[in-house]
Amino acid sequence: MDWGLTAGMALLTVLERRAPGIKDEVRDELASWARKLEMQSDPAKLAQARSIRQLLTSSIFNR
């Protein structure tokens, strides 16, 4: 189990309850990071962008 991811999911869930809409803001920020990484030719940065895109389509943001 990835404890960092688990903690992040729990934190995002709590924040969304206290500040509705914050999940959308986080999603938008991550998408922006992915776009910036995708503009580079470095394979490591492209892999990071793919990983962020996978996260954006995961159940964390789609419940």
C-alpha cells in the first residue's frame, strides 16, 4: 500500500468536506503541472506527466 497516496486521499476528502470545490482546484492544478511536463522532451518528465494523468482519472477525483 502506498501510504503517501492513502494519506493524500484522506486529506483531500476532509478538505472537500470543509471547503467544497477544493478537489476541483487540486485537479486543475495537477492538470496544469502535467501540461507543463508534457512540453518537455525529457523522458523522466514525460513519465511524470503520464503518472499525473493516471492520477487525474483515478477514483480519487472521480467519486
